[in-house]
Amino acid sequence: MSTVYEKLRHHLDSLPGGFPATENGVEIRILKRLFTPEEAEIAPFVGMKLEPAEAIARKAGMDTDKVDALLHSMARRGLIFSIETVGRPHVFMAAQFVVGIWEYHVNDLDKDFVKDMQEYSPVLFREAFGPLPQLRTIPVGKSIQAGMEVLPHEQAEELVRKQSKFLVAPCICRREHELSGGGCQKLMDGCLVFGWGADYYERNGLGRLITLEETLEILRKADEEGLVLQPGNSRDIVNICLCCGDCCQVLKNLKLYPAPGDLSSSPFRVELDEEACIGCGTCPDRCQMDALEMQGEKAALKPERCIGCGLCVSTCPTEALKLIRKPLDMQPEVPKNQIEAFILRGKLRAQAKAGLNDKLERLKKI
């Protein structure tokens, strides 16, 4: 039984998002909670390429009708991804654990599941800060000033207006913390999903469809409540997460590092004009990375901690804070779409693992 789940763990770890092993095996406990043995056996044959059930059954050496029923059931339960267009063969693709399987279980959480995930999160989310993070940070709208150089994929409103289908789902991080007795009481409907991602969420009852106007209002509320805008790390997006430093596992783990700005995917950082600062004390409360603090009667900036979210800029009464672009060699690459991002992230993870394995082999010979 455990061999089936070990193979599944290895398969999930081979995906761009990763699913690393731990010494205590908490990740296997999580997989056993989610997948039946039969599902764990078929899942490694579902790759990152959209395929019909027939192709997956052929790889697995199993009956097509049985595999088709199993795949549809797994897609409904948030274990794999599917596109189910009327009049066309349904196709299936592996879901990464994060962002993916974990988020698809936003309505299935219980205290034991949350406890296991909070134990596993420090290991799992280290993968999120690799050479190409799964999420990037874009500035809130009010922090974008006249004359500032901002590309379309760096502006939330521009990204949203390009979409034709809008859905909002509960934030799994805030729901997770609420279940464990914590939480921040901020906007619960904090996960925006678009296009084919919205189709999947709607089909599985994970959120509710909304209008463009409602989507823009949610973005306004996000700024009001001090939430960081984190879309998927590609120019064409499927989601925008509205994140707080109290609950978001990405931000919480990023915050542990001395220089979060070096690990986040953002082309911006904030600049402080000390002379213009009147010491109102608003910006330290807005900053999710502790990049700003009060020193005497003025704000002080730790630029290495800034992730370029613009939350401090949008409420600065004297414009003492403003966003500037990082030097060109410090601006991260943003793939065109999610498929390109998957491919690039997979290559970079493979290269990083190969480098680590080479280093370990050299150490063995010393």
C-alpha cells in the first residue's frame, strides 16, 4: 500500500510545483487522506499534457471505460485537472499539489487535514521560492502613479479586463487558519479565477461566478484591507490571489527570510522620501513583509524586504513613498502563459536538483 503512495509522491514531486519528501512522512499521510489506493495507482499516468481517458488507459494498461470513470471522479474531487467541453472528448491533466490540489479542497478542510498541512507547509513552500516562483506580486492600483512605467501584465485592472469569465472562491489560507483557531478576519472571498480555471471551479462547486464590476470591487476591497495581489507567474493569467501576511503560506514563509525582495517575483520596490514623511504610522501596519517600521517620528525602510506590492504607497498621505522599477538585471522573467511557466519551472527545478545531486556526490568522495 505504501509503495503506491510513494510512487504518487514521486510523481507529484516531478511536477513543476514539487512535492518533496520529509523525514516523518507527513506528506504520505496527506496523500492517503486524499487518494484511494486505486486513485493513487492511476494518478502517476496523468501527466502535464491534456489527454483523453483512452490515452491514459493505454499508458496504464487498464480498461478505458474504468479509467474514464475514475478520471472523472478524481477531477470532481480536486485530484486532477480536466477540461470538459460539450461535444468534444473530455481531457485530463495532472494537478500540482500547490497551486492545485490543495486549493481545490477549500470546501473539504477539517482540523486534522489543516494540522497535517501546517506541519508540511514549511517544507512544501520552500519549493515556491525557487528560480521561478508560482506566484508573482503586482502593485495595487492606487500605488501606480502618473508617468510610472508599468506593463499591462503588471496591472491588476488590465489583467482582469482581458478576461471573459470571472469567479471568486474562498481563500484557502484564511479558511485554513480560521479552522485552526486563528485567522485575520479579512476578505474571505479572496481567490479570483478566470477562463478555463473558472470553468473547472464552477463545475466542481468551488466558487461563484461574478461580473467584471464585482471583480473590480473585490480588487478595491483588497487594497482597503491591505491584501497583496499575487497572480499566477505568467503574463496571461488564470488566477489572482489576494493575500495577507497573517495567513498566506507563501507570504508567511517568505517573511521568514532576511531579504524577501530577492525571492519574490516583482519588478518593483518602494522608495522612501524621509523629508516628506510626516510619521503618520500607517505604512508599517500595511506592509506584509516588515519592510517599514517607525524610528522615532519617521518611517524607516528596509528595501531588501520590499516585494513591490504598493500597499504602503496607496495610503501614504504625503506621497513620501513611491514605487520604482528595479534595475533591469533584477527584474524577473515572466513567461507568456501558464504552459510556458510549467515548462520553464520544470526545467529550472530539474537543473537545481541535478546541481544538488552533483554536490552530494562530490561530498561523498571527500
